[in-house]
Amino acid sequence: MTEVVFKLKVSIEPDGDEVTKSTDDVTPTDLSGVVIKSNDEQRYVLMVAYPSLKKDTAVAQDGFIDFGTAPVIEKACFSFMRKGCKLGMWHKEGYYPGEVVENYIYRGPTWITKSDDGTEQIIEPNDWLLGMILTPPVWDMYKQGLIGGASPQGKAKRRVPDLQTLALLRS
């Protein structure tokens, strides 16, 4: 199963020096989130677009492992919304997978749920969640197990994190 599906066009350019995602060089192994919930009738999927304080599962092509703090993730989520919630697929132009119907920062308590693929997923406060209605062809691809996750793509300012910030990372 290809884990990274949707490209979320965002610009994450924080005013301060925050650690965040730089996705110009992402690969299909950079998993932000698998589908948490889906609805066949609506062709709806809900997933974590980007978790707060959780490092990437893979090294990017530029050799870095990225993560974002809560303020940076929030800024990216809001920027994505303000810029029209544009989607793409496989980090290439010309693919239209569907329409964003939910885009928000999760503010509740830790939420442990079983995802559509049967794995346990832990959604923490400050994670960025994204709900989409997929086009019929993309929904068929999802149901066949050909696609199943998301990855933001945009530009970000990167810096070396301090030890305090690294200590906050979750596994």
C-alpha cells in the first residue's frame, strides 16, 4: 500500500525560528497519517495531515527528519485553509483527489482509535486533522488499498532544535 497519497499545498513560514516541515524533497515514505475513519456512502476520509511534536517516520531526501511544534502546525493548518485547501496527489501537479470538507487542529483529549487498516492510531491535542470527500476514481483506489495516507507539501524554515524541544517529541 502506498502510504502517502495527498499533497497538501501549504506555506509554513513562521515568524520565529521554529522547527517544521520542509517538503520540497519528500518521498512516498514520508507518512503523516493513515486514514483514521472513512464513510463509503460519502467517499469521506479523515486523517492526520501532520502531527504535532512527532518526528517523520522516514528521512527526507535532504537527509533531515522533520517535525513541527504546535504553533507551527497550527500556522500551517490555517495557511492551508486561507489558501483554498488545494489538494494534489503523489507530490505531482495535475492530480485532483477530491475536496477538503474539514481542516482543523484537534483540541480534545488524547484520542485512541482503530484506523481503517486496523492499526491503533493515537491523535494528540494540536495534531492537524483533515477530512476529505474523494472523487469516485480516487475512492476506488483507496478501497483497493492502493492509497491510504497524506503528506503536507510546502516550504518551511528549518532550524536545529534545542534539547528542550527534542525532549518534548513523542514516539
